[in-house]
Amino acid sequence: MWKEFKEFVMRGNLLDMAIGIILGVAFGAIITSLVNDIIMPPIGLLLGNVNFSNLFVSLNGQTYPSLDAAKAAGAPTINYGVFVNTLINFLIIAFVLFLIIRAINQMRRKQEISATPTTRECPFCHTQIPISATRCPHCTSQLE
């Protein structure tokens, strides 16, 4: 059983997937920091010193100076500012993934276009022969 598990874990696809997940989590942390620490402060400043991560609605009718104070008091809250930050994170990640997939697709298209055939099929014996061949090396038929 241990041997089977080891073979399963060491498969190339599983390792590639694990590496992709780890890189994805790290990329997500970078994007979260980008949004929270670089993008949202200037937007908050433009909107009158608003800290989006501190925007919330208290459902018990009381007012609190910050989201942390409301959470410490155990108040039920709707944290729409945190939602806005998360939404911006998602949009940035989705856009970057779109750009990556688009670049990969363009590279694939270029490879397909540049892949000119170097062989053709013999019309008599149906084996692959060089395009410039005038006689099939397999069946010795004269080619056009």
C-alpha cells in the first residue's frame, strides 16, 4: 500500500498540480497585498480618507468606531468593505490569468503555424517519406 501511495504521489501530473496550487496561493497573497496596501489606500484617499476594510453595517443597531471593535463586542455585521477588497482581488487575479492563458494560446498558434511538414505519405505503400523524395525507399515506387 505504501508503494502504491508513493507511486501515486510521485506521478508527474500530481506534482505539477501541487506546484501550481502552491504558486497560486503565493500569487493570491501577493495580489491581496497589492490591493490592500497599494491600490485601496489611494482610492480611499480620493473618496475622502475611507478605509474600505473598515466599512461595515452593524445589524444590532449600535454604532462602533471600527470593524475590529464591532467584532470584539460580538456584534453581527455586514462587512461590505472587506467584500469590495476581495472583489478587486478576484478581478486582478482573473485578469492576470486571462493574460497568461492568452499568451500561452498565442504561443501554441505560432507553433502550429511554424510546424511545416517535412514528410509525406507514399501513395502506394502509405509509409512516411521525405517531401523531396522522388522514389519511395520502402516500396521503390517512382513518385511524382
